[in-house]
Amino acid sequence: MLVRFVAVAVIGVSLLEVGLYVAGNLVHHLPVGMVHCALLTVPLVVGIAMLARSRAVAEWLSEKLDE
């Protein structure tokens, strides 16, 4: 459950960062950099992957903590 919460939090923060970046550029009449947007979406992809593989991540983490 904790792994899913962390994954959703990472996804939410990533969406917030991208939204604030785009909104800030639109307010200041600056072009939106696609490379910057792509870099800001890396945590989004990691969060989605973590959410999809949450059971495997939880088992891996449990094994690492048991050692």
C-alpha cells in the first residue's frame, strides 16, 4: 500500500511541476521548451511504472530490508 501511495505522489508532483512550468511560460509569454517538458515528465513515467509494478517493487523492497 505504501508503494502505491508513493507512486501516486510521484505522479501527482510530476503533473504539478509540468503544469506550473507550462502555466508560468504562458503567463510570461515565453515558448514552452519541449526538452524541459520531457525532462519534467521523467518522474511521471517512473511513477506509472512503479504503480504498475507495485507488487514486485514491494516484494523487492521487503527482501532488501530483511537482509
